[in-house]
Amino acid sequence: MSEPIRVVVTGAAGNIAYSLLFSIAKGDVFGKDQPIILLLLDITPMLTVLNGVVMELQDCALPLLKEIIATDKLDVAFQDVDVAILVGSMPRREGMERKDLLQANVTIFKSQGAALDMHAKKTVKVLVVGNPANTNCLIAAKFAPSIPKENFSCLTRLDHNRARSQVAMHCGVPATHVKNVIIWGNHSSTQYPDVHHCLVNVSGSDLPCFDAVKNDSWLKGDFITMVQQRGAAVIKARKLSSAMSAAKAICDHMRDIWFGTPEGEFISMGVYSSDNSYKVPDDLIYSFPVQIKDKSWKIVDGLAVSDFSQSKMDATAAELVEERDTALGLVGT
Ligand SMILES: NC(=O)c1ccc[n+]([C@@H]2O[C@H](COP(=O)([O-])OP(=O)(O)OC[C@H]3O[C@@H](n4cnc5c(N)ncnc54)[C@H](O)[C@@H]3O)[C@@H](O)[C@H]2O)c1
Ligand SMILES: *[C@@H]1O[C@H](CO)[C@@H](O)[C@H](O)[C@H]1NC(C)=O
Ligand SMILES: *[C@@H]1O[C@H](CO)[C@@H](O)[C@H](O)[C@H]1NC(C)=O
Ligand SMILES: *[C@@H]1O[C@H](CO)[C@@H](O)[C@H](O)[C@H]1NC(C)=O
Ligand SMILES: *[C@@H]1O[C@H](CO)[C@@H](O)[C@H](O)[C@H]1NC(C)=O
Ligand SMILES: CC(=O)N[C@H]1CO[C@H](CO)[C@@H](O)[C@@H]1O
């Protein structure tokens, strides 16, 4: 057995973490022979609840889980971590304006970025889930200048999985037979779920998605809005935001960072833009199609982009530019 790795999860007393921690601790992400030390961060008023989560993890009697450290202190939580999954963010309260929420959220990610900079391993892989995920991720990266920006990513894998599953259900095939959907941009209702490069395995051979689905108006209309608004639909039905599916997507995302993406396939994640790929402005965390090998990602280049697609990709980029500039003003850089 190898040395244990140290994995911190923030918002550890919350909804998503309740599903996520079990999957990580039983080996779904880092493999069945990788021992794990879990560091669990939440805010002081949640420590009692967090202690209940710790008891349940102990009661799972899992062989890979070597130690659990629950804390409300950033320096303890981020000490020597190999992986940081930042789930916790500021819950919306009655009467809070959008700007107040953004202020509250970016303040959290500024201090967590600074703590990563001081205490984490320089090779740490940081995944930001808490909303607004793209902008929070950018802020954390900016306040951790000693860690490469490439090591920061934000979650759009849930949107990716939603798109994949909708196409699969439409074609009557398992979700694993649908590959290379793309989520472009912000993790919000302006994201662009793109199936122009998606392939569907129908009776043994890969068909372009449009040929497999045989309903262009659905793919260019209702399919896109359904994926964009799926989060809101889940909240409306469940009175809580997506948690089981978010945890599954976090596991998929981190497993791909750790072990790489399958040959010939790409997945979606929010990563740092720095080479104007697909005309996306630099210095954003923007969701792109990426392939991962040896724990490094690369944006898939050379994909043909129609005018229809480019306009949607530009719109979600514009939203992120605006949010970044507001956020940077709020944290004072
Ligand atoms: N990117 C995505 O695809 C995606 C999907 C679903 C949810 N989300 C977001 O994930 C976040 C968490 O969702 P949830 O359902 O688990 O929420 P939740 O409210 O159940 O849990 C959040 C937890 O974070 C904690 N927290 C708040 N501030 C913190 C801080 N400064 N440090 C550490 N912990 C802190 C809270 O105390 C709480 O226990 C939300 O922002 C949600 O919008 C993102
Ligand atoms: C800040 O986080 C809360 C809780 O996750 C979220 O509801 C809110 O929309 C976020 N703020 C912004 C500006 O997105
Ligand atoms: C970008 O997406 C986030 C959710 O991650 C959302 O809270 C935010 O409002 C969006 N940005 C803008 C400027 O609308
Ligand atoms: C498609 O799926 C079948 C199993 O149903 C598998 O045998 C085949 O190899 C797959 N084809 C491709 C191109 O992935
Ligand atoms: C295509 O999808 C739309 C929904 O977007 C549906 O109303 C229509 O019946 C579908 N057409 C065919 C031929 O299945
Ligand atoms: C995912 C990723 O980009 N990881 C990189 C993090 O930084 C180290 C250097 O500190 C690189 O070796 C990794 O490839």
C-alpha cells in the first residue's frame, strides 16, 4: 500500500459533502489501494453537525480511511494537502443582494486561496464547487500565487453529465455510450451545452450525435435549455440543490485528474484561460473540453465552431468577464 494522501473537503457538514465523503473514503476517486487522510473544514457553528459526520464515517469501517481531522481552522485544514475540494460557500439569506453574496463568497475564496498558498503542497489539485464556482476558483488561484494556476479547476462536470444523460435517454442507450459532449463557459444558465462533437454508440458504431438523435430542433432548443436549467428544476422539486449528482460529478472530475481521461475522449471542466483558445478572453476560469494525461490537462484544440456555437460561447464569456471584474474590485486587487 502507498503512503496516504491528504484530501481536504470544505463545507464538510453540508448536503453535497454528505454524499461525497463516503465515495472518496471508499476509494471511488483515488483507487482501491490508495489510503486517505480526510481533512474536513466547516464554520464554527457547524462543528457539532460535522462531528456527527465524522462519527458516521468511522462507523462505515472503511479500510482506506486512515484518519479524519475535523476543524474550523484554515491552517489545520489545508496543511500539506494533496487535494482540496472547495464545496462550502456562503448560503443566500433573506434580503441579500447579488453583490452582497458575491462579496461574501469571494471573501471566503480569497482566504482559502491564501491558506492554500501558505500550507498546501505546491502540487495540490484544487477543485472549486461552491458557487459562483468559476469566479470563486479564479479568486482562490489569484491568492495562491505559489501554486500553478493549472492546478485550479471548477466543476462543470455535473452539467456535462446532465447533457450526456439527456442524449443517452433520447437514444435509448446507456450514458457510457455517449461521449464528447462539451459544456462551454460559466456554470450558470448561460453555459452552452454543445453536442456538435458528441458521438453516440448506436448498435456497435459511433454516430455523430445529430444523426443518432435525429431531431435537430430538440438539440438546438429544448435540450440546451433543459441542461442550462436543470439545477433550478432540481431545486424546485427537491427544495434543495443537487447533491447526490453533484457529488458523483466531483468524483468523476477528480478521478479524471488523477488517472487521466480515456483515449479519444474529452470531458468538460472550468480551467484557466491564457491562450485565447476559442476566442475566450484570458484570465478567466472558463469551462472547456479538456483531455488529461499524467495529471495535466490540455484544452482540446482545433474543434470546428459554428457561428451558432461561437455566439453562445461569447455570451457566457462576457458574463464571466463582468463577474470577474466586480469580484476583483470587491477583494481589492
Ligand atoms: N458547480 C456545481 O456544479 C455545483 C452543483 C451543486 C451545488 N453547487 C454549490 O455547492 C455549494 C455547496 O452546496 P451544498 O448543497 O453542499 O450546500 P450546503 O448549504 O448544504 O452546505 C454548505 C456548507 O458549507 C459550509 N460553509 C459556509 N461557509 C464556509 C466557509 N467559509 N468555510 C467552510 N465551510 C463553509 C456551511 O456551513 C455548510 O455546512 C453551494 O454553493 C452550491 O451552490 C455547485
Ligand atoms: C454565493 O453563494 C451562495 C450559496 O452557494 C449562492 O446562492 C449565491 O448565488 C452565490 N453568489 C453569487 C453572486 O453567485
Ligand atoms: C455565473 O455562474 C454562477 C454560478 O456558478 C452564478 O452564480 C453567477 O451569477 C453567474 N455569473 C453571472 C455574471 O451571471
Ligand atoms: C459500442 O458498444 C458496444 C457494446 O454495446 C461495444 O461492443 C462496441 O465496441 C462499442 N463501439 C464503439 C465504437 O465504442
Ligand atoms: C423533436 O423534439 C421536439 C421537442 O423539442 C418535439 O416536440 C418533436 O416532436 C420532436 N420531433 C420528432 C420528429 O421526434
Ligand atoms: C493538474 C495540474 O495541472 N497539475 C500540475 C500542478 O502543478 C505541478 C507542479 O507544481 C505540475 O507538475 C502538475 O502537472
